Amino acid sequence: MTIPRPHIISMAPYALAELSAPEGKPLISLSQNESLRPPSPKVVVAAAKVLERGMLYPDPDWTALRHTLADRHGIEAGNILCGSGSLDLIGCIARVFAGPDRAVLAPAHAYPFFQTAAQMADARFDTAPEDAATVSVDSMLDAVRADTGIVFVANPGNPTGTRIPKSELICLRAGLRPDILLVIDEAYGEFADHLDERCFDLVQGGNTVVLRTFSKAYGMAGFRVGWGLFPSAIATELRKVMNPNAITAVGQAAARAAVEDDAYMRETCAETANLRDWATAELHQIGLTPYPSFTNFLLIDMGSAAAASQADAALRSEGIFLRPQSGAGLPHALRMTIGPKPAMQAALNALRHWKETAT
């Protein structure tokens, strides 16, 4: 039989959330960083209008969506590329700019798909230590090697929830060789936009990319729409490996409507922040320590890897799923999505009960 290339054989499948509640227990999933609210009602209306034209291929240039994004963010429509989630764009970037002779570098607790993308490109994946689960620019620069081709940084980070200020990203870019592509993944960027530190202007240097998605703040994970701002030369090469029909016509119309209903998205971010602050206070009362978060989730320090495993098992027995983080080098931590308050309350109650019975 035909066999795959050796570097593919050596890969493990990308780890997805395990969601199987015990019999008789309702499933409460706080493991996938999905939005606590559905998409804007305007998204639903816009998507429905396109269904009757389902016999037609979608616009391969995402023209209306790109111009809507450009108007919203004050950027050039011609430098925007769209994909099936930002994950799709990350994979394309690695295929074009990484390989056996061009390594990928990321922080130690980075989004796991950065490593998967590097492995798919047959590229070495290097990491740099973090400081209290926060990206360290000095460590990143120290970890650069002669064959480093791409540096991925998620800001805010996943699964950490922490972020570094734009000034540090500027220092990182300035300290990297010009031939290294810096990719700033802002999948959770909308939750930090109130800090007024957007990084789109860094793209003008020609060797930086900024990615965003509709999956988080816009509540559109099921639509699979991501986008990014690219230097024109980088975008030209990337288009060669992209699926021109990766985003359905429904997805494009829905994403455009979401951008136009900015107020709804901001309400989602505000509601998420309020629940996140409440949950943070509750966790401290329980005796658990969440890391600072600028996202729609909290990374909870459980004290030890054993405690994290025990708490995870206790919650799963009640049908409540958080996300263990051993795969991100954080075996002592669980990640909890900020979901609807009843689900959050159930998870917090279960954690409180576990903590009391464990001690």
C-alpha cells in the first residue's frame, strides 16, 4: 500500500476536546473557548439570504468581506486574506515559509496548532521559555537560530490568556532578522481592543503578519471564517497554496454582517469580561489561582499536575469539561471557557466541592 511521508507518520493527530458526558449527566462544555452568546441576529439574516444561491461558487477573493473589514479597521483591503478560520491561514503560512531548512519558533506555552503546522511542513519546532505564562521577548530573541524562518506569537495567548503590550511586540520585531516572518495571532484580539494597541501597522514593515478570526468574539466558530493582514509580497506567495473556495458564500455574508454589527460584538466582549472578573473572584475564594486573562477563558493554576488531573476527573464525572493543558507544557493547569453563567456556576460549584473534599 502507499505510505505517507516519514514526517507525517511521526505526527500525532491534532488533539481535540473530549466531550462525552457520563450517562444521565447533562454535558457542560467549557473546553473549546466558544462564545457565551450566539452570533448577532443580523448574521443569521444575512446567512439565510444567501442559501437560495447555494448553486453558485463563493467569491474566491472575498471582495465584499475584505472591504468591510478594511473600512472597519482602517487598513488596505488588498492586503487582507481570508481563510477557513485563522487555523487555515496558520497552516498555509507554515507550508510556504517553513520546511526542513526553515524552523518555526514560538513561546513555550503557545497555541498547539503552531507546532502542528510546523510538523506538517516538515520543519523543526523550537520554543522559548515564558515568564509566569507570559511571552518573554528576551527569551524569544535568545531562542532564534540561524535557520529560524517563522516566529509565531499569539497575543493574547492561548491557552494562557496573558498578553504583552504592543511596545514589546515592536521590540521583538526589531530584534528579529529581516528574513524572519513574525506572525502575530490575534484570535482573541477583540477582547483586548479596548487597550487601543492594535498591531496592524506593523505589517507595513514587510515581514509581519497579523491574524484574526470570527470564531471567538463574534460567536461564529461554526462558520469557519478567519482573516489576516499581510504584506503584499507575502500574500502573493500564500495565495498559491490556499483553497480559493475555502470560505462558503454563507460564511462570507455572515462575517460581513458581523463586522457591520460592531455594537453586538462589543456587548459580547463586555459581558464576557464581567463574567470573567466574577469567575476570577470566585476561584480565589475557592483557593485556586487563575492567571490574568485578556480573553474569553481563564487558565487556572491547580497547584500541581496531580491536583489538575484529580480535579479534571471529578468534573468529568459530573459531565463538566474544562481543558487540561499538559500538551501546552502546563500540566498543573486547567483552562475554563467563559460560558453562560449557569454553566460557569455549575463548574465553580464542582471545583469548590472537589477542593473541599480533596483537602
